[in-house]
Amino acid sequence: MKVKGKWYLFIGILIVGLLLTSGSTLAQGPSENVDVYGSENDYPEKCNNGRACYTNIQNAVNAVDSSGKIHVKAEEYNENEISISNPLDVIGEDKSTTIIDAGGNQHGFYSRTDSIGIAGFEVTNFLSHAVNLQDGSKSIISNNIIDPGSPALSAIQAFSKVSNVEVSHNKMYGVGIRAYLGSCDNWEITNNTIDIENNAHHGIVGGGSNYLIEYNDIRNSGYPGDAGNHQAIDTYQFGSPSDWMIQYNTIYGNEDGIQIEGSDHEVRFNSIHDNSNAGLIKLDSKIYATLNFWGDPDGPTVDWTDTSEVDYSGGGDKIVGSEDSVFYSPWISGPDVDPDEEGIQIDTNSTLPGVQLPTSVNITVAPVGPKPTTEKGNEGYINQAIWGSNQLEGKDTITVNKGYYTGAEEEVTKPADIKSETCPECSADLTRIDSEVNLGSNDVQLGKKGHGFTITGNVTVSEEVDASSVHINWNDIMEGNVVNKGSGLLDAGYNYWGGRNPEEATSGNVNTEPSFDVSVCAIQGYLENNPTAGPQEANAALVAGNLAPGELTPRERAKIYLSDFGVEEEEAYTFIEDYGAVNINESFENTEDYGSMINSLTGYGFGPAGGAGGMLNKQVAGGAGSYKGSTVAATYDVGETIEVDFNLSDFQGDPVKGEHAVVTVSRLKEGEEEEITTLKPADYEEESYTADIDTEGFMPGHYRIYIDLSNGTSAEMIVKVEG
């Protein structure tokens, strides 16, 4: 291709300046400036500036001194293996029209030296690498288009110990970056678009330490069925990779997103979504991957390879690794900046590489996965969320899912809303912060109506804060104090103070009115049942009638019951969430010991007598067919005896003897209620329960067998009776 039109000269420093404004810096130093014109037409006319002129790039490279600059005018150059042996910059006039066609040969550029700069080209029609860095350091590859046009190996390849390389503002198609053959350390890969176009290549693979990978779009690495082989980002295991920072990237549409080996890596503030097999694979030591968006507001799906079940089902991209090898909570959950698009969108400018996060983001905290520790050494999920919010611009929302949290002392240093999640039950009673809370910024909200906390540590507003812009509301502040060291009046109204006088639980200039004499959950429950009432009216009504000051709510009473049996507070919260406070209290009141209480909540486990086979004498492994989507356990002829034989075990796996059990058989009739045909007790003999069902006189069809126990536990099976 030949570019038509009047030629003009670019002064070298102008082009370098343009590259600088795009975020790229080329190697600098004393230079000899030369020009390259691909066409010989009017060649003398173009060389009247006193600088040397050449008709091909290789001749110019051979002639220029170290640290020189070669300015290549927009045209198509049929060159390949452009060999560079001195530090210099090769600068194309315009990456869209300054084209290097390698003619189906191996490489575009080939370098064995330090401090080269390549910018402003489209490199195409190569078989191996557009830029092959065989040795050296401190090179910069920026502002290029790299598209081989047919299968090739990589856009940029590094051998040996090529280090301190910057790759920025490039567009790569079908090929990516390979820097893994040797210890290629200290690479910065930023602001690139890398579309592998479903080829069998990585987007970025490196084998060294200290990589910064940020603000890149990396997509379509690998192809269907290629899971585990090619990733958007991969650390090469034989290069001793360590200390990679992967942040603000958009990683999507790949077979695998990120595969990490080595140590001391961090993956944060990325948008990782719609990767077919996994968003992140961790192969050895632990990695921090908190504060990422995983394609779903509820976070990633976590599948530890050494456990039998999915460990957390958030709905987003999958995290794969050995148990507790990845720190993933908290995560970014929104907001959705483009609700008209399918799925949640958090990138505010898709025309730029990487993820451009909204000014204000939603960060979700859940007590799942290993507990992270912030850079200040504060352990805990809430601490990590506060640290993450402090790094971002704007006022973020930190939503804390129900649970028991022991670390929230990381100082809040910018505006934020910190609230508990929305749930059917009162979230303040189910979301406990057993920690100090330090508010070091104006415009902070801690708790709000329907989204409060139970807090046991001090809540402190720092000296430099305008406390009149801080609000602490709708919480149960049980033990700690609220301390205002800032200026202005601190709003701490609409809180329950654990039965204490609010004046004795505060320090500094704090407004506590209105305050509650009962828990905020009791207030909210009253308001839900009396929608025209106000909070103070609810407080007065509860004090006067239903709940005296300081009286325990059902959840508080359940916690005390569980504590009496040695259940730790964090585990007690899980019990209450799983089974409900009212059920737990009723179980304690109707049973004599902890084991009986647990059995009444969880029921007994059923199993076949002898520990093998099924609970029916003709039961077939895998079933004997199906009935309306349910498995048919066994098939009998009319007149055959259905022998039911089972044992029971409690929550500790011990056998249960002498339980009252009843076996019921009902005929299943299309469009009609079930018709009971048999009802008889099961006999207990030699640690098993038995009942024989005579099918003489049964109509052919399907029957449901129920086994009901006196404590409410039940089991059921479907059988077929044939005529």
C-alpha cells in the first residue's frame, strides 16, 4: 500500500512529544536524527533539511549512532528482521499508515541491545514475533498496531533476561506478549488492547518478578475446549514469578482469565467476567484477589479443588485453587453504569483500555474465604473494604453481609456509606462488628434504618473531621463508646445503647437523641406492624407494653442459650441465621441438653440398615426409572412384599435407638390427592427399623412411601407396582 498526497517532514521532537502525551516515554539521550522515506520519487526534495535520508528502515538503523532517532514517514515498508544493535528510537509518523509488512517472514523487529524505542507502526504479515527482544533492558514498545493477519506466535517476545521493559498503548490482534523464556523482570504493561481472537495464545505471559499490569483490555484468549491451557494473564512457573500487581484491567471472553503461580502477587480493582472456564486459577501459594468485580453483584463462584463441593456460589466467574488459597472477599458489586446492557456493567468508558471505575462504587463484604490483612496490618473483611474504598475516588458504599466480624479498625479516610445488607430478618441483629471503628473523614454514614449493626467497640471520629457531616444511626451500640474528637456536633441519634444512659456512653460533642430503650430490631419490627407509627412512638409502646427496657429480643436470648453450651459467638450467629432464633429458643425450652436441641433442629439422618444398599429390599442403584421428575427407587409386582429397613443417626453420627417411626404408603393418582393405602409403625430390632408392606390388592401404579419420626424428621421414596 502506498500513501498518496503531499509529503511533509515531521520534526523528531514533535513525534516524541505526541507519544509522551499518549502516556508513553521513549529512550532519551544524545541523538543523531535521520529520516526514512519509503519512496524514491522526489527523494532529493525531501532531504533538504540537512539530515540524512534513507529509503528503508534497516539502512537507517545501520547508520545511526547510539541514542539516535529514526523518523519513518507514513508509507508501507516491505521489510522484516529489522535488526537493532544500538540503543535508538524508531518512530513511525502514524501507526495507521506507517506499515511494516514482514512478507511472511519470522519477525518485524529484532533487537539484542538496551534502550530501544519502537512506536507509531502497524506491523503485519509476520510468522513469529512483531518485536523480538533477544537481550538488553530499558526498552519501550508503544503506540503500535500489531496484527499478523494469520497465525503467529506473539506480538512481543523476550528471551534471556530482558528486563525493565515498558509496553503501552498498543493494539494487538491474534497475538499477545511472551516474556517468559528466562527471568524477564520489571515489566510495565499498561493501556494496551489485546484481542487474541480465540487463538491458542496467552494474552500476557511472564516469567519474572515485579510486573505492573494495569489498564489493559485482554480478551478472547484460547478457544472452546482449551480450558487450562491459555489465559488472559499467566505467570510462567519456571521463571520464578513474584510481586505482580494486576489492577484496573478488563479481562473477559477468555477460556481462563488469570492463572497465577509464584508468590506475593496481588489482583485488585479489575473487571473479570464472562471467562468460560475460570476467572482466576491459583496453583500454589496464597494470593490476594480482593476488590475485583467478578461479573455478578454477589461475587465469584469459588471451587476449591481439594473439597467436594462448591465453597461459595456468588454467580460470577469461578475461582479455582486449593482450599483458602485465594483471598476474594470483599469484592466490587456495582453500581451498574449501563443497565440497558445485558449483565452488570461497571466500566464507565469502554473506549479506553482497562476498567474505568465509576466515581462511586459498591463494595460488598461477606465472611467467606480466608480473612485478608490490609497494608497497615489490620486483619478482617471490613478492614480490607475500608482500605479499598480509601484508594478510590468519590463516595463509596460498603455493604456488609450478615455475619460476625472482628476487624473494622482501619481508619476511614474519605467519604463512605457503611451499612449492613438488606435481608428479611433485622440485619442489625445479624451483623455484628466486634471491633473499634475509626472515622477519619467528613461525610461518613455508619448504619441507617434497616441497615444497622451491633457494635461492641468504640466508634471514634478523628480530630481533623467536621463531625457535623458524620452520622451514626440505627445501631445497637452494646459496649463501646461513641467518641467525637472532631469539630461540630456529631449525629448519633436513633441508636440503642445496650441499656446504658447514652450520656455515659459518649464523649465529646455528641447528639444522641432520639435514643432507644430497646434494640433497633425491636423498633423496626414494631414499625413494620404499625406503619403509621414513628420511631419514638414505637419505643414508648414497646417500653410500656411488649418489651421492657433492657429486655432481651429472641435473637439475644438465643445467643445466651447457645453460649451456655459453649458455642462461640461467631458460630452462634451462624446457628441463628440457619435455624432462626425462635426455633432455637423453643428447642432449648423443650429439650434437656445441647444434643437434644441440635437433633430437634437438624433432625435424624436416615441410612440403609447395615450401611450398604438402600432402605428397600428391591432398591436399584441410580433408580428404577422416574415419575414426574422424581426417581423411582424400586419396582414390585402386585403381591410382592415391600421390605422397608433403615437405621437412624444423630448429628454426631451415633445410632438412634427406639425412636417412634411410622411408615405410610400413598397411591399417586394423576390430578387427584394421594390415597393412603397403608399406615403402620416400624419395628425396632437390632439397631434397625423395619416394616413390611404387603402389596396384595394394590392397583398397578406409582406409590409414595413416607417415613415419619416423632421429632419431625421424615424421609420419602417412590416405588412402582406392576400388575
